[in-house]
Amino acid sequence: MIKRLKQLRFLRNKVVLITGGSEGIGKALALEAARRGAVVVVAARNHEKLQEVADRCLILAGRPSFAFKMDVTDPDQVDEVLDQIRHQVGEIDVLINAAGLGMMDAVVDQSYATMHKMVTVNFLAAMYLSRCVAKQMMNQGYGAIINVASLGGKIPTPNSAVYSATKAGVIQFSNILRMEVADYGVQVLTVNPGPVATDFFKKADPSGEYMAHLPQWFVIAPDALARQVWDNVGYETREINVPGYTTGLAWAYQIIPGLGDWAIKKFFNFQQNKHNL
């Protein structure tokens, strides 16, 4: 496996597909891939923003970059776009599932529609895209699937139950997929970042309360995260937890969850009487 994966340590001329590539973490990953010489393919619903990212990637990489409008929750559209990519660009060497949606609110205050949308975008779409691209990578004998999950999938925080549940699902899905494709030279890397300095929380938490409780040193720069991700592609790295010390926190929570719950609620100044009952 390692010998086949080594070719992905250098991205020059490798075809990289990134969902959610129009903004946030996906955009940062696309630009960093371009700096390393990849043929970047970004996909999302906002074609105007996508094209801006693709244009920047073209300048950074000095080679063609592509933008495809795609709704990751529509399997027929996903199939169609994947077919277009293979015919217009080539076989995919690296897939990054970075499309994501969050809504920070108490469980009792969330509608079924909101829950369903988060599950579909964050979890089901990542599973289906991984399934489609994994088959192609297994046939070609190498590849990398990078699933952007979240630290919330390992460590619970108030008002993020549904979002964190979808990311925990992505983590476990990735763990099992990794076992199934390892013998075919395919790396499955799970990325579990804490809060990242993007516009994600402007939509997920318009009140600003979630980020207000976080010290600035805990918030991750998207460019730094992107570099760390690409530095681990082409190796047998299974998982990246960012910041790194959160790996220990996740282990500690599993061992002493009661103390963990108390500390997390204190940290976020969680008040149970804020629900709209």
C-alpha cells in the first residue's frame, strides 16, 4: 500500500476533487492543492464562487482548474458530474468531502427539516461520494479519500448535537471504509478540526454565542489546516485532530465522561433554561 500511496505525496498533475470548494475549509484545501501543482476540481452549488476559486487555482498551479456546479444531496447529479469529470479531466486521484452544514441550537429547538438537511449534506452525501470514487480508485490501484469531519464528532459541545452526530457518523464510516479499501492502495484520512476561522459560524450560529466562548488561540487558521492535511496525504495517516492536543482530550472524555460533561458546560457557560420550550 505504501509504495502505491507514495505517488500522492507530490500533487503535481494529480486530479483532486473537492466538494464544498467554493468557501471555507474546502476553498483553503483547493488553493493549497493548486500551490502544490494539482489539477484542482471544485464542486458546490454556487457556481460563481466556484469559478472564482478555480480561476485562482489556475494562477497558483499554472495548469487547468475546473468548477462543476453540483448538489451533493442529489445522487443523480453526483453521478452525472463524476462522469463529466472523468471525461473532461481524468480519473480522480484524491477526493475531499468538505461540503458541510451546521446549525448550532438545542435539539428541542431544531426542526425535522434542519436535522434532515444536516444528515443529508454532512453524512449521506459524503458516504455516497466516497462509495462512487472508491470503486474507481480500487480499480486504478491507488487514491486518497479525505473526509472532513469535526472535533465535535469526538468531543460533545452544547447546542451541536445533530451536527456532531453527523460528524461522528463520518468518522466511523471512514474507519470502516479504510479497512475495506486498504489492500487496494487507497488511503482514507479523516480530518477532525476544532473551530476554523471561516464564515461557517456566521450561518451556523448567527447569535455569535458559540464562538464568543472560545479563546482566539483555539480557533484554527484555514490555510494552516489545509497545509497539515496535504502534508499527510500519501502516507498511512488515519486521522488528524486539530489542534493536536485535542487527541488527548478526546481520550480523556471517553475515560471520564462525567467530568468531561461538567468541564465542557462550564467552558461554554451552558444554561439549560435557554431552550424555547
